[in-house]
Amino acid sequence: MVPFRKMHGLGNDFVVVDARPAPLPLNPARIAWLADRRFGIGCDQFITLETPQAGADVFMRIHNPDGSEAGACGNATRCIASLVMEETGRDRVVVRTISGDLPSERLADGTVRVDMGVPRLGWQEVPLAEALDTTELPLGAGPFSTPAACSMGNPHATFFVDDLDTAPWQQFGRELEHHPLFPQRANIGFAQILAPDHIRLAVWERGAGPTLACGSGACATLVNAHRRGLSGRRARIDLPGGTLQMEWRLDGHVLMAGPVATAFTGELDPEAGPE
């Protein structure tokens, strides 16, 4: 049996296992089984901690609940950074992912702030299936149209809506995630601009569906809103699970700050479930 920790950032929840002592016999089918909320533990992402090469404090491997691997997850990064800070006794650590290094720090109010890096704005970087201006894509479904797109280590498209309460975003999320324009699928955000420094956001997450919060989605939303002239470079972003404080610095880096929590701990059998 292997210890695990169930953590969340604003309700965006994760099963975290530590593979630093020894590799674990996990595969996409087993991860999907463990991530299932009826037959397994249940989570939005399954996180494995691995030993990094020099320059980082931990390597974080992220899997979606369908077993596919993800490149970035802002809420998970805050959770893992918090764990490593507890281990090391330091207030600054570096979390490495397949998409790059994410410097993280604990703030005076106890929240964790992550430097999510520089957004990738070119059509090949998102990526898209064809050369298009990522500020305004010729894409739509139902009442939604012309999103902006960028990559925060994973692909995002942001639709801007007048009223999030009446927008049928869950009805069209899956269709948009799998649109042929996104060869690697995409996280789909639906944002309502309340003020230049205040945004409401709901996200249909790639491989997971609707989630209470999406940290990389909040990053993409601020970037895309500012590119469209709808917001400043700093904003409070309210998600169904709570609030993130966001800043797109002049040097191009996106900073995200918010809380983390541990829900419970337990043990799992990494060999259980399908082969």
C-alpha cells in the first residue's frame, strides 16, 4: 500500500502520491480508475511526485481523470509547493513540470503564489490546427463565439459572456474541448468581465469537464482579457470554488495566488484496478 494525500485548491481536487522513494506501477488505466469518483478515490487530477534533476525541488507529474497526461495545473502547483515548503522549512521552492519550472512562494497571509511563466500566444504554441490570430478565433458553438486562445503549458480558449449565470457553458464545453481546431484538445473558459480588475470564470477542463477552479485557466483568462482590452494586468478572478489573485507582469510572467488545503489522507494499492 502507498500513502496518498487528497488536496484541493478552491475545490479543484487532487490525489497526490509520492514516487520519489521508488517508482510506482501506475498506468493511465489505473490512474483513471483511481480518479473515478464512484469506483476510486475521485479527483480532478492525479499527481505523482518524482525526484527532479538539479534546479528544482520536486518534479510534479499531472494526469487528467481520463488517464491522459497534462502539462500544467496551477491549483495543483500551489498544493505541491505547499507540501515541499513544509518538508524543507522554506518559503520559496521550485516545482518542475513537463512544461517547465514554476517558482512558488508562501505569502504573509498563508496563501501560495506561483509564477506560472510566460503565456504562449502563437497559433503553433497553443497549438491550433491552422494559422490564425489567437486574439480572436473564428470559432463558435451555440451562443458562444470568437474566443481568444493561449497556452499556459496547456491549451486554453476563453469565451467572453455577458452573464455567466445564464450562459449554457456546460452544454457546449465538451464539444468545444474536442473541436478540430485544437489538435491536443483544449481547456475552455467562459468569462464574465465585472470590472477591469474583477472577472467571473467557469472552466470546462480538458479531460475532466466542469471543475470548481482551474488555475491555469484563470491565468489564460487574465491574459486573453487584457489582450482584448477588457481588463488590466491585475484582477481578482472568482471561480465557483473561490477566488484567485492574478497579475500579468510587464516582463510577461503570470502570477497566481490562492489558498491550498488537505482534505484527508489514506492509502491506496497502486496495482489495483485495470492493467
